[in-house]
Amino acid sequence: MDITSLSVFENRCWVNGQWISAQETLEVKNPLDNSILTTVPVLDDVVIEQALLDAEIAQKKWKNVATGERSRLLRNWFDLLIQHQDELATIMTLEQGKPFKEAKGEIAYAASYVEWFSEEAKRAYGDIIPSNATSEILVFKEAVGVCAAITPWNFPAAMITRKVAPALAAGCTILVKPASETPLTALAIAKLAERAGFPAGVFNVLTGSSTRIGQIFTQSPIVKKLSFTGSTETGVKLMAQSAPTIKKLSLELGGNAPVLVFNSANLDQAVQGVMDTKFRNAGQTCVCANRIYVQSEIYDAFIEKLKVKVEALKVGNGLDPDTDIGPLINRKAILKVEEHIQDALSKGAILVAGKTQNSDANWCVPTLVKDVTQDMLCAKEETFGPFAPIFKFENEAQALAMSNDTEFGLASYVFTQDMNQFIRVSRGLEYGMVGVNTGLISNAAAPFGGVKSSGIGREGSKYGLDEYLEIKYVCIGNIS
Ligand code: NAP
């Protein structure tokens, strides 16, 4: 597959309505075989600083564009994303590795944020608050201003649109730095934004050194808000760097999702739910099941059923239509999964399905291990790979205590047919999101986000628009 033949292929940056190159470049590789797909620019500081100035000028005009017009442009962009779904998915599979069918799903999911916020653009309602006979309290919602976004490689399209679409809907302009592993999906999306008709400087994609771009974004007083999705470690750094300029922040950080399967669960539903949340994107999602807690009465039966499904997963080239699990993003990712598997086995866990890796390839065989305990690495850290560790529990209180025994609080899942139990357990889970009898919780209409070290703020839903709006209170007094 020649990536350059795709009509949405682009390897230059999209800055202030221009496609720009740089002398210095970085390589973009296919994780399947580490072959070089192309190179993208490493922008220098002068260009990045100028991009901020241009985005500031553009924002002054963009915030005054009628909401109906902003909505129309977003809708154009949505239509183009859907029309080019196959091409965009091909680029994503080539640079990220996820199976083509999943990549297509991500493009539809990414586009759904653009559609959702094209509609929400018209609904940034303010308030009139009752006061007294001689005054009126008015609340206006205004665009935050110039925003910056830094995104990860695991969802190269959706992590961009769920920041850019609400920003543009609200009247903000935005500069995005995509992950260095997956800039081509971001640039392809920008190419379609250009065709959709957004004015120059409203949406920009900048590639290059993450630390330099991160420093410029966070230090600049022009940038009023930073939205970051990635590891908690990087989120902590960016939060500290943003402190001197008091930026608004949205941080979507790491997870360590528990799945609780109770005795009353519908077993087939629970097994399918675990397959959906554990093995999507080869286990490289922030909402991936990281720890699977199963109640003692159904423990063996659940593992038997899950084993059959895990063993049926096909590992291979993402462009092959039969592939369920593509390559992991890089060697470091493989080594982390290996470390978690070896640690669990060395501390007494039992291998049920899969095997450990010992080749140089970027493959990781889906692996299921039982009798895992809280002292093992996989109980504490995000594995980010196709490794499913099963823990046994006796009662609800114990399951809740083990689930909450982590610094993270992004997604969690519960499988039970007992209505009182799912309400009790949903209340008891210290997480931003709870999936009940389902492993699929992402939806543009829902508020996505975490608590504790998993972040600040929500993306998607009506709350996602508020993240790009400031409240202004106007008091009208002395009314006679
Ligand atoms: P990462 O290393 O933090 O990288 C994420 C982004 O930050 C990339 O664009 C990276 O650029 C950039 N970056 C790295 N160091 C930086 C620095 N010092 N200053 C500025 N930017 C910097 O995370 P990752 O390994 O790519 O992503 C996986 C993590 O993201 C997991 O922990 C996952 O749970 C989390 N995640 C969370 C959500 C959520 O919604 N909560 C969604 C998806 C993923 P380069 O690529 O150029 O290094």
C-alpha cells in the first residue's frame, strides 16, 4: 500500500491556512515492520510562536462568526470525514497498527464529535438569574480564546476531534500537536477541515519536538487553555508548566480500569463485555479493562468461556480483514506487557491462554492469566496491551475495596443482574465513568473523563462545550 497515493495524505503542517515544511524532519513508521512511511516537519520556535500570534488574530474574527455559520462549517467537516472514512482508516492502520475495521470505527467515532458539536454550537445558552426589582443578573458564555491541544497515538483521530470540534463550536481557535507516532491522521483530518472551509488560523496542526512545543504552548500568555490527552506523567509536567500563566486545563490521563463480575451476572454478556473493553486497539485504550475481578461462584465458568474467545483472536497485519489484534505501537509497549505477564507468573498467577513473547516483532499474543493478586504489577500500573489478568473475590465490599485501591479513576465496569447491586456498586466506584453490563461506554453524547490521577474536565456531551467557554456575569443595577 502506497500511502502517498491516498487523496487525504499530507506530510506538511497546517498553520494559518498554509501547508508548511521544515528543513528538519522526523520519521513516521509503520509499527507492523518499522518501515518508514514518510517524514513530517520539526517546526522551529519562530514558526510556532508566529502560529500563536496568527491564531490570536483569527480568534478575534472567529468568535464573531454567527453560530449558525460555525455550525455549518463543522457539519461540512463531518460530511467530509465520513466520505473519506476508508482513506483515513487506511492511514491510521498504517501509522498506528490497529485493524482496519477498528480504524474505520474510530473515524466514525471521531466524526460523531464533529457532528455533535456542530449541533451544540447553537446551544451555548447563558442565563438570566432572578434578583430584585431594581437589578438584573445576566450570565453570558464567551469563547475562552486561543486553545492548544496535545494528543496521544492510541486514538489518532478521535482524541483530536473531541477537542477541536467543541473549541471551534465555542468560537475558540486551536493549535494541535499530535503524537509523533501518528501525525498523518491528524494532517489528513486537517486537509478535510481545509476543504470544509474553515478560515485561516482557526485550526492548526503542528508537528515537531513535544517538549519544545509543550513549553511554547504552556509558557505563552496567548494560549488561554490547554487540553491534553496522554500519560499522567506528562499531564503532571504540563500542569506545572501551565501554572505561571494560569491556564484553563483539561487533562485526560491514564487509567487502570477494573471490571467487576458478580455471581448474578449474565456470563455471556460479561465475557463479551470483557472482550470489548480489554482487546480493542490491542488493549491500548485508556478505558481498557486492566483488572478483571470475578466472584468465586462463577470464577471457573467465566474463565472457561473467556479462554475460548481469547484463543480465537487473530493477531496480524491490520490491513488483513481477519485481524483482531494488530501490532503494538512500539517495542517499549511490548516490553511493558511482557514485564506484567512475567511478574504475575513469577508471583504465582496461572497462565490460561496465550504465551509470552520472545521474538523481535511488535506482536503481542493475547494472554489470559488467573489467580492474580493485588501485589502484582498489573494491579497497580496500566498495562496498555492484550493481557487480561483475572482476580478472584468473595463479596461486594472486597471487590469495591480492591477496585478503588489505585491512584487512577477513569473507567470502571460492573456486570450484575441485581438492580440494587449495580446502583450500590456504581455509587461506590471512585471513577469518572461506570459501564453497567457493557464494555463499550464511549459516546459523543456522554461526558468522558476521570477523577483522581486520571484527570480534570470532561469531553463530549453538553459539558464538553463548557470546557471552551468562560462565564461572564453582567449586573444591571438601579433599574427605575
Ligand atoms: P504521552 O507519552 O504522555 O504522550 C502523549 C502526547 O504528549 C504526545 O503527543 C507526546 O508527544 C506528548 N508529550 C510527551 N511528553 C511531553 C512533554 N514533556 N511536553 C509536551 N508534550 C509531551 O502518552 P502516550 O504514551 O502517547 O499515550 C498513552 C497514555 O494516554 C496512556 O496513559 C493512556 O491511558 C492515556 N490516554 C488517556 C485518554 C483519556 O481520555 N483519559 C485517552 C487516550 C489515552 P510525542 O509523541 O511527540 O512524544
